[in-house]
Amino acid sequence: MTIDLIDGNDIYQVSTQFSGRYSSSFLKAIPNTTASMAVRLLPWSMIDKNDPTKKVTGITLYQESSNGWYKIPPYYTKNEPKDLPQMKQVTIKGKTVWDDFEMMDFLFKNAQNCYLHTIIKGSITTEVTHTTGTQDEDLPF
């Protein structure tokens, strides 16, 4: 997933894997933003407090208001998933893994169709593109 941030004549590009915590945390929070207000992205990474061998990552969104910057909570949560498709366990080559394609596709389309194409914050316009893989990725055949 690539996010283009346009500020006057300057263009900044933020890229992350489409299937991952950075993308999902960003896309889960976007519905709670206000289109007419500036948004800041704060990527983070920390050690999982329940399993120190795991790293937890995400992006927190902050939005400007008359009282300063405040944290945007996710619209879709574990306790209130609303209509968000859940990940599914699938078996690939004998190994059981979690598949998040339906969830991520839903989040992306929801953000793109309802929010991101209209978000204009001062002089910043945000657009998102959906990519599945890289040019250097091996083909499956």
C-alpha cells in the first residue's frame, strides 16, 4: 500500500506491505478522521508484553483540533468489528496460516471509496494505491 501526501509542490510517499499491521491499523482508523482537519501519522514498533519474542507494529493517527492534536481511535476493533470480515485459517502446502485478504481488501476499498479520495487537509491531499507484491517478487509458476 502506498500513501501519497501532497503538500503544495512537495510530494511525500509512505509505503508499507498491503497485508500487515501498519496498513491495517491505518485503514481501521481512517473512518474516524474528519476530512477537513490535518492528520499526522505516527508509525511505532514495540515488544509484545505477552511474548517478548514477538514485535508488535502499527500506525497511530493523530488529528488536529482547536485544542491541539488528539489520538484517533480505530473504527474497527476486536471488541466491535462491525461489518469487518475476519481473518480465516487456511491450509497452504500442508501448513495452516491466517489469511487476511478479505479483511484487508474490505478496509482498503472502504477507505478508498468513502474517505481517502476526499480527504483534503489544508494543502495536503491523500491518495492510496493498492499493490499486491513487488516487481522483484518471484512468480508462482
